Amino acid sequence: MKKTFALLVLPLALAGCTSITNLTPSRLTRNSDGLYRVEAAWRTREQAIRPESIKPMVMVGFETYEMRPELVVSNRWETFIPVKADQSLLHYRFKFDFLRNAISAPQADSKMSSEFSLEIVDKRAPAK
């Protein structure tokens, strides 16, 4: 009985794999406009998630920045985050909100990444 149950549960556990991968470098050179591109990949095997309902965002403290899909690669999302000129470290998370099919009606759900850090470094002056 236990073996049969394990064999039935294993495909369900594997089918529910969802991951958020940070594609942003951990260090970027400071630029003049103060906007820095962050990018994430979303992968899921869950059949119950409605792909058209996915709403990704980047969370920096209490601020959120809506992400948009990349045009060239599917399942990749990007946005630009403002960083103050005197700030050299930024902590952020990715959050993906989506609808999941359910028996009575679709249900709202979300997945959040762990925290990431982005270091902003100043350009070095050329050696004389």
C-alpha cells in the first residue's frame, strides 16, 4: 500500500516544479541615468497555472516594479530599477503572481524568490 501511494505521489511532486532564476549580474558599473536592468527566468511544469495570468514584479523594500516579458526569449522577464547616485548596494526579490486552475474557480497564487543583492560600482579612473 505504501509503495503504491509513493508511486502515485511522485509524479505529482515532480509535475509541480516551479523555479525563478535570477539572470542579473551581482555587480554592475554605475551609469549616468541611475536605472539598472534586472532580469529573471520563470520555469514551471505545473499544468494548472494559467500562463496568460502571470504578473511578475521586482520588490525592493516596499516598492514594486512591474516586469515585462523579453521579446526574444520566452519565459524571461525584465525591468529597470532606479538606484540613487549615493547608493552602492540594492537588495531585491522577484515575485510572480498568477492564477491556478481549481475545481470551482481559478485561485490566485504567487511564488517569491529568495533575496538577491546588486552591487553598484563606480568606474575606475584610467591609470596615468
